[in-house]
Amino acid sequence: MNRAVEHALRGYGPEFRRLMAAILRDEGRVQDAFSLFCECLLKGLPDFRWESSFRTWANRMARNCCYKVVNAPAVRHKHVSLSALPERPVARHSSTNPWLRTTMKDRFRSLRERLDPQEQRLLVLRVEQRLPWPEVVQMMSEPGESMTCEMRTRKATAMRQQFQRIKTRLRSLAIAEGLLALEETGS
């Protein structure tokens, strides 16, 4: 079990930290949440039932750990060192390699930060992590929320519409900031 957790953290650890950073926006809280996540992963892996992909299950666990940290009293504990993982996430909002980044991409990233956390999270799950809509629905659902297939389909449709509104809003912000010209948007 320990070896499976170690492989999971090596493979997905940076992704989970980026997700936590997008939700918490505070490195101290991200460290607390990641520490709690590692502990929960170790304890919860034997109970994993493969009702979803491991990645979806672990992402949901990471999100729940963020909520626990947000709602926990402000008590700090000494952090356990995980030498196999980087000290900080490789990239805050993007998995783009540093040599491919441009000033324009950074400016678009700053526009995205104007969105509320739920909208940012939807973008992270759909655009950066490229999750299919059923997994996005599962990740964005409340813990313990059970849904029928029809309810999931309706929620996926609503999230697609919200996603379109977010893209439209980002396009408008980019035009207002001079990052896009009207003719580039097809409007």
C-alpha cells in the first residue's frame, strides 16, 4: 500500500498541489492540505472501490482536504518532509513548460484570476486537466452527494453552459485589456 501511495504522489502530486493552490491561494494552507491529503490517501486507498478513476477519486479527496483545512481552527503542525516531491508546485495554473511561456500567456492568466474560485476550478478541471464532463461533474459535486444518471446529465449540461459563459466573459475581459482585437474573436 505504501508503494502504491508513493507512486501516486510521484505521478499526480504536483497536479494535486496545483489544484489545492487554486482553491486555497495560500502556500501555508496548501502545505497543510497536502499533508492531510497524503495521510487520507494512505488511510483511504484500501477502501477505494474503483467506481471512478483513481485520478478523479484522489482529486475529490484533495478538494475535500482543502475544505477541511479552510474550516479547521488555525492550528499549525510541523510538516512531514516528502523528499520525492518538489517543495512547491512546478507551475501555479499551467503545466506549460517555462520556455514556452510568454508575456501574453501571463496576462491571460491574470485575467483568469479575476474569476471566482468555482469558475477557476471548472477551468482547471476542464481545460488544464482535460477531464471529461462526467468526471468534472463528479469533482464539482458536494461530498456524499448521490445523483442519478439523469441528474448527472443535467448537471453536465448546466456546467457546459457555465463553461461557455466563462469563456465569453474571459474573451470580453481580454478585449477590454487590449489582449484581443474584436476581429480576432469573430465578433
